[in-house]
Amino acid sequence: MAVSPLLQTLSDAGEIGLVLLASDRSILLWNAWMVRASGVQAEDAIGSRLDDLFPIVATTRIGPAIDQALDEGLSALLSSSLNKTLFPLIRRAGDPDRPEPMHQIVVIRPLDDEGRRCCLIQVFDITPMAARETVLRRQARTMEALADNYRLSELHNRAIVNNTADAIITFGEDGSIGTYNPAAERIFGYSPSEIVGHDIAALIPELAGPTGTIVTAPYLDHRTEVTGVLKGGARLFLELSLSSMQLGGQDLFIAIGHDITARKANEEELRQQKEWLITLINALPDLVCLKDGSGRWLIANRVCLEMVGLRGRDYVGRSARELSRLTPEHHDFLLATRETDETAWREGRTLTFELSMPSSSGPRVFDMTKVPLFTADGGRRGLVVVGRDITERKLSAARIQHLAHHDSLTELPNRALFQERLRQALAHGRRTKTRLALLFLDLDKFKDVNDTLGHHIGDQLLTAVARRLTRCLRETDTVARLGGDEFAVILTNLADAEGASHVADTIIASLSEPFGLEDHEVLTSTSIGITLYPDDAESADQLLKNADLAMFHSKAQGRNAYHFYVAAMDAEVQARKAIERDMRLALGTDQLELHYQPLLDLKTGEIVGCEALLRWRHPTLGWVPPAHFIPIIERTDLITPLGRWILHRACLQGRTWLRQGLGPMQIAVNLSPVQFKHSPTLLAMIADILDQTGFAPEYLQLEITEGIAMQNVENTIEVLQSLRRMGVLVSIDDFGTGYSSLNYLKRFPVDKLKIDRSFVIDIGQHPDNAAVVKAIVDLGHSLGTRVNVEGVENRSQLDFLLARGVDEAQGFYFSRAIPADDFAALVRQRRDWLT
């Protein structure tokens, strides 16, 4: 039984000593009066035994009286007059510096606390009365001892009754009130004259039976909470102790009423606060549990009870071991919580940790916090446990971690994880003195798949390629997607280069098999570059560079193959860098010039135009073939200013020829993919150059390759329409080598189709090429466009084209690309090229 702060406060305000003993004789209540009288502080007394504080009580009547009260339920009234020595108490009355022994009356009563018997000891200071008794005894020593004792007892009883803070009321069998002490007057509001003689039920209605008689039996010899009625009708709560005695052959009842209205209000407030607290913590998504200083559960919210299977079970006041018996499936978990409880109390600090708990939907992870609470003297007061479910956060973090290191489309390791794996593989190779290989893979013509079938098919192809690559490797190897259609493979623990060759052959064969994607059968291949550690390099960066060089060499050699890195590839790279550097210096100088290849009309045999082609006369290398520098320039930022320079110079030359009387000549200029990609800038540039040079737009023919046209069909159509509105002619170059769709082609506003030279070089040896040329000519004419053929080198080719109805031709048979003045002279010859 714990003593509430309110009861402690009320007892401290009393003018008598109050001591409350538990059934085990330990002190539960030691009020301020006792502190002053005994000199023993409450914190020293609480929890101790009386015979520890005052060994003398064991030899007085107090010890047996306490035993009778606790063991037999008997009350006792002891007086220092009769029993001589009771408690060794002192009082400071007139002179605080001269304390004197206290004469006492001690009332010892048993109390019932929910089936457990306690003992209340009331100590009354009767020293003044004892002093007066001594004076009277001196004045009337002749009075009989019995009369003196009787008078003294009467004084004692009156002092008790009049000085207690509780209402003391006596009434007879009929309920008629006989005596009524000052405390009752203060509590109920009636004066003695107003209430004495009236029915006790007027003050305590619950003592009235159904027939109007007084019922006392249910209330005798124990404490009962009842309702009291005040003067004016207001009600209060009382703790009633009712006892009886015989007086003159009649039953006399003594009612002691302790006002507990304030305590009940506090209890109600605490009840409401607890109800609000439970409502609040049940509304929280977190796990919440409050425990006492022994680890017994006091309050747990719905989340906590559901997680440990205690929903609907009586858990209050039970330890983890007791609760584990109620939920066997959580037995181990509940027992394990005791360890962290003890750790929090032992270390005296807030404890945080992660805890995995089983649930019907799978394991849940909680971020747990345990806050230990302590009393003023450092004892364990309780424990607050809060757990936040972080399962989704952990899963999200794991997913984010996975996404940070894996490609979202193929689920293969991405570039970051690949580089980490490569560093680990190199470290392993150094330790074990073993060889590893690094393979760079690039899918051939993957862009064509995206352009013709759509990006969703391209994504499916990448996913399927990733699966096939994984099947070609060992579990100890790594395959990663570096971006786009680029993949990389790390092969570890190789005995020699043959192991890498075998894997490369397997990959090429696997990827050469058709891919069934939706309703399409897609064919692809791959170009692979291979480099070895430690043969080629020992650092990750150098190996990556080597593999990249080897892969580009494979592409340059015709694709669908693999090549090992050799040192000569570095020289190629340096040569490309030198070309790029020298071209930057050449731009805007007389090193660059345009040559013009004649364009013949096969109906009239006359030169009707030309194609402007860039030529570079290097100061030390001489004439640099276009095939050596054009592909390099197209991969740099030089292509934009160079493309503008070519277009501007060609338009200036066309205007010059007109002024020289050469006649109108169509001038064809090739556009690079980079120029066409930035269509707003391209259109603005063309309009600006035409305006600057004054060249008629109908004589300017811009050529784009079939591949460029199909990169973004809708954008291509929009750009070509804009060029048409300017009056510029448009030609599709290298037609027949790409993946044009007839559906798209008929939507393109083009003026000319140029058949690639590859179809006419061996026209006599490959009848299929002849059929293709005929089909393209028929297609172009059906679309209302002219058809041009490049690469005419002999008379038999020319005759074939004439027979097929080709409109225009160009090639070495007529003339190579020549300087502007030579081209003008050639046109003035007016030669009949057909005869």
C-alpha cells in the first residue's frame, strides 16, 4: 500500500501523531507531528520498523498491541499514565531549549486495505493535562484514586475527541446523535445544538436502511467510503470508521468520518488524466509502454499490445516473465526486453537501439528508446519505453542503397558499383598474383532500334541483353551497365588471355541470337574491347581507358567482334587529338577550302550543280583526307562553327558564280547530326547566312542522312517544313542504308533522294543491288522527288542508271571534287557528258 501525497499532506497538518504500519510491520506513514516529537525524519522512518527506530517499544505494551492489531484485528488504547513508558517522545512547549518528556495516549487500531491488514497508531500529547493532573493531585491527594483515574480518562478522551481533525459522532441504536465534536461541526456545518438528537442518517444517508432503521453491521470495524450531506444540502466524500461499545446495557456507536473530498477530486483528476493519457498513446502510431521500478507493466498502448500479442489480456502489474507465459509466441522477445531495461537503469541514461519484432505481416523493425526514471534518493521509479516503426524507412533506405548502386532498368550494377567492384578485383589480383580482364561492350546500331521501334522496345532489349550477359558469366564475375547501351564485364582469376577470349566469343554468339520483343524480332550485335591486368595496366583508370580504346577499335573494324587492347591504340587516340588541335588552329585560315564535285542531269547531260566538300591542306601533313578528320570533328564542339563556315563559304561562292555569269548552280551542303539536333539554332543560322550572302534559297540544297532524319521523326518533319518555307531544297543522303519507314518517308517534305554509292560500286556482280536501285528510283518518283546516285565511276554504271531512269548522278567518272575556279572552267566547257 503506497501512501498518496494528499494523505501525507493531510496527516502532516494534524495536531496528533499518526503512524501507519504495513502488514510486515514496516512504516508507511510518519507524519510531521511525529518528526517533531521523535526527531526522526520521515525519509528515515518510511520503510523501517518501529523496534528499529525505538528498541524500547519491544519492552512496552506497544509491541504486543501492534501484534494484536495486525494478527487478531484488536484495537488498543494505551496511556503513559498506566503503561508508564510508551514512545520516547519529547515536547517543546514554553521553552524550546528545554524539552521535556511527553505524556501520551496511544490508540492502536487495525485497518483493512483490500484484504491486507494495516495498523494505524494515533499518538496524543497529554503532557499539559498530565501537568494539570499533577497539580490537582497535589491539591486533592485525599481523593480516591479511582475518581482521579476516571476524571483523568475523561479528560484524555475529551482531548482526543476535541483535537482530532476527523469528525467524531456518537449515536445510539435508534440513530439519535449523542455527541458531536468540533471537527464534525467544521465539516458538516451544523452546530451541536442544531444536530444533536437528530438522526445520524441526516449526515450519513447510507446508514439508513430501507425501512428507516439504522444499518450499522456493514460498516463496523473497517473503513468505508460514504457520502456525507452538509448543512444546505451539499455533499462530500467521507472515509467512515464505525465501532460500537456497550454503555449502560445499550449499544453506543462511534462514527469517525475523515473528509476525503479533496482526495476523491484528485483521484478523479488522476483518473481523467490517465484516461486522456491512454487515449493519447493509443492514437500514436508508435509503440508506447510505461513500467514501474520493478519492470512491471503499468500502461501499454494498442500498438504495443498488438505487437506482443497482449491485446485484450490483463497485463497491468505483470512482469515480463509473467507476460511471456500469456503469449508463448513472444516468449523470447519479452524476456529479452528485461536485459535492455536493466541496462537503462544501470547506466542511468536514455537507451536507444533497433529491435526486430515478429508480426503477422512479417518482421517489423522498431527504433526503440528507453528512458529510466529515478526517485529523489536514486531508487528506481519507472521506465518509459517508446518504439517507432521504421520498417518502411529501412526498406526505403535499402531500396535507395540498391538504386544508388544498381541500374534501375536492368538491375545490373551501375557505374559507381562497377568501379568499386573493379577496385576490389584489382586488390584481390595483387594479393593472389592472378590475372583479371576488363571487357567494354557497346551494342551495335542500338540507336536504330530506338528510332524505328521506339524507346520502350529499346528498354526491353537492354533488359534482355543484361539477362543474356549474366548467363554468360560465372557468379564470381561482374557485369554492369555503364549507361545507354554500354556494358562492362570484370573477369577474375584468369589463367591467361584465352579465358577472356572464350567469354567474349560466348557473349557475341549469345547476343547474335534474335530477341523476341512484343511482336518484333530484333537483331543486334556487340563490339567488345578487352584489356588485361597486369599485362596492360595496373590502375583502374588506365584499364578503363584501355578497354574503351579497344572497344572503339572493334567498332571501327566492322563491329560484332572483339579486340584486345594494344599500345598502338594509344597512338591512334593521340593522332585524333592532334587532328582536333590542328583543326582548331586551321579554322578561319586558308588551310581550309571548299572543293566542288559536279552534279549532272542525266536527261540533258549538263552540269546543273555541285556538292560542296571540305578540304584541309595541313601545313606539314599536306592534304588530309576528309575520312581522317570529319568523324573526329563531328564528335567535338568544332562541328558547329565549322558547319557555319562551310555553309557561308558555299553561299558566297554561289553568288560569285552568278556574278561571273556561270548561270544558276545548285550547291549541296551536308548538315551534321549535331547541327540538325539543335534545330532552332540551325534555322536561324541558315536564314542569317542567306540574308548576309544574298544567295537565292532555291539554289541551296541541304543534305541530311537517312539516320539523322529518323532520330526524331516529328522534329525532322517540323524542321524540313521550315526549310521548305524558306525556299531551300532538301535531300536525303545515303538513302537505302538506314531504317526509313515508308510511312514516315511520305511525310517528309524532301526534294531529292541520294542513293548511297555502295549500291552502284559492284552493280554488275550483285543483281540484288540493281533491284534496290530500281526500287528506290520508283519510290522517289512516286513521291514526287528526284533521285540522285553517288559514286559513278565507269560507263557501265552510268548506262545502268540511265536505263533505270535516275535523274542525277555524280562521281569520279565525271570529275572529282575540284576548286571553285576549276569547277567554273569545267562548266563553261559545256561538254555532253552522256556521249
